[in-house]
Amino acid sequence: MSASLRAKVLANRPVGPGVYLITLKAPAIAAKARPGQFVMLRVSPGAEPLLARPFSIHGVEGESVLVLYQVVGRGTRLLAQAAEGQELVMWGPLGRGFELSGASRPVLVGGGMGIAPLAFAAQRLSEMGQETSLLYGMAGAKGFEPLMETFDARLDPEKVTLGYASEDGSIGLKGLVTALLKETLAQKPGAVLTCGPTPMLKAVATLAREHGAKCQVSLEAPMACGVGACLGCAIPAAAGGYVRACQEGPVMDAELVDWGRM
């Protein structure tokens, strides 16, 4: 069962252009959180906006939950104004996370804000003694240095190999992160865990299949409740019909998704 509570803001700071990292004291959620799960968060202490927003869990530090988010609308603009000491209503952890115990030679692939749950997964995998590759694709590195520094500070360099791809060539491989994934799988095939824009997920799933690698995808979908009641997060299923991202997902086997209808 998920816990609903008033979480105290311990920190809320920018780590990139329009990207913030908020730390919330939430012992009950932190104790149960798994990589790939999410929380529903009321972005202000008042009655407006009415609906909570879903956010991937970026990490756990003791009794605190970390959420990495990008300011894209009214809700996240309000969240960026949350001050230290303020209390926000949050419930979770919700959804199905990544299955880490069976992940052999894992390769994690993130695009844009899809990096949020993957840093948590990389941290847990390294704690399990797994050597992991974390590949991150972005348009360009300008302004993202603080975000990259947060990865370096949290991830064990002896266990996690970081790889970057940028469309403008300002960092790492020039091009899409899928090109970096193709190189990685050719050298060392392993289980793939991915989160990012839908076109990237589709390309990653295709590459994983071609290399005989199992692939878990974390899917984003609009949701108002986070508990399966609103049906706003329906994902087309390969077997026909739909599954709910908040219940059967957000993480699921790539083969269960009907990518042609995504």
C-alpha cells in the first residue's frame, strides 16, 4: 500500500536550464521506494491546482525522496517556488518499478528527463555489485553541467560507466543516444532498462530485440490519480486492448507494448 503524507521540503534547487532537484522528507515512502516507481505530488500547499502531478523517484537518501523535474507548465512553475521548510502532500510509492535482480550486464538508456528514474536504478544496481552502463542523450551539454555533476556525486565510478550522446556534438558521441546503445550492445550485450521520449523508447526496444537483449521500458502517460481509477494513462498493449501505466507500469517488458499504436 502507498503512503499519503505531508512531506517537508528540505531543498529545491536548479541543476540545469529549467531543471530542478527537490528533496522531500518522507520516511514512509523512502523506505519502500524502488527504482522506476513514482509519486503523486501536490505542487503547492493550497487548493490550486486541484490535481496532483506524477513524478519519477530520482533517488532516496535516508528518509528523503529525491525528485528531478523540469519546469514545463503552471504546476512545475509552482513547484519550483516551493521553499525549504514548506510541506507538500505526496503519496506513493506507486506503480511497478524496474526488475533489477534478474538484469544481466545492465545497460541503462535515458533521453531528456527520462534520466530521472535511471540514476536511482544505477545507484541500486551498483549497491547490488552490478557493473552498469548509464547512457544519456540530450540536445546539447550547455547548461547541463550541474546536472551531470549530481550524477558524478551520487554514482559509484567503479560500478557505473557514464556515456553521453548529444545532437550538437558538444559532449560525448555526436548524434542520438541509440547510436551509443548500438555500439554498447555490439561490444557487451546485456539487459536494457530505458526511459525517455516515446520515439526513443521504440528505437531502443527495436535495438534490444535485434541484439537478443531483454528490455524494460518506463512509459510516461497523463494521469490524474496514480491509482488506476481515472484511466487517463492507458497504453496500447501488444496482446490487444490497453494497460494502465500507473498500475501495470510505468515499467513493463518492451514486448508487451504495441509500439505501432503509441
